[in-house]
Amino acid sequence: MEHEHDAFLAQAIQLAQEGMSSNEGGPFGAIVVKDGQVVGRGNNRVTSSKDPTAHAEVVAIRDACARLNSFQLTDCVLYTSCEPCPMCLGAIYWARPKAVYFACTKDDAAAAGFDDSFIYQELDKTHTERKIPMFQGQREAALRVFTAWQSKIDRIDY
């Protein structure tokens, strides 16, 4: 079984190499596997797509969800060339795969110039203390939409 995980991690690492070599983005790759078959692929495309959310894991999750016609990956495993950043970690939790395997650590990424530690630090600060200040308004109006959601008969829960 370990050999299978190594083979899938190798595919994610290869996607990282290919994406980096073709100047699509940074050195990151990811795949999504279901029942031993690759159902989603992604490499970092931040710079080529001009999309700061186009990280390898997000691209792979989007690809897998489109192929599986589902917004969740509960029976899938995600393999990635590097420990997920905070944004990707959030996307992974929303997608709900059964496991994640990664190669490099977040410390390896930081040493290569991809340091996300400041985001983790920002999460512990109050909204107004963050580097990008955040201000709340119109809460009552927005709460009415949440109330409508809770009573919506044909909603699709996730």
C-alpha cells in the first residue's frame, strides 16, 4: 500500500515540475484519487491564470469535482507535492477527502520563498488588527439571508 502512495505522490511531484517548467506557476502539484484512479489533476497556475486562488490543490479539487459531478470528495484521497497552505487546507476540509498525503513540509516551502506563517498569525488577530483591516456592517440584513436559507425547502446541504 505504501508503494501506491509513493507512486501517487510521484505523480503530484511530476505535475509540480511540469507546471514550473512551463511557467504556469510555482513548484506545486496535486492529484485526487478515487478507487485507485486519478480523477483530478492540478499544478499551480497562479501567475499564468492571474488567479491567486489557482493553487495546485484547488485546481485538482475543481478538476475532480467537475469529473465526478460532485461538490465533495468523500471517497477520494488527495496527494500533493507540498503540505497545503491555509487556503488550500480550507478547500480540502470543504471538499472532505478521506485523507491527504504530502511530500514537502510547510517549512520546506518557506525555505523556498513560500512562507505562509504570517497567514496563520493573522487568523489569531482581531479583525481590525490584521494587516488587511476588516470591518463588519449590515449584519442584520445578511442574517435575514441565513434565516431564509435555514427554511429553504429545496436547499442542498453541504
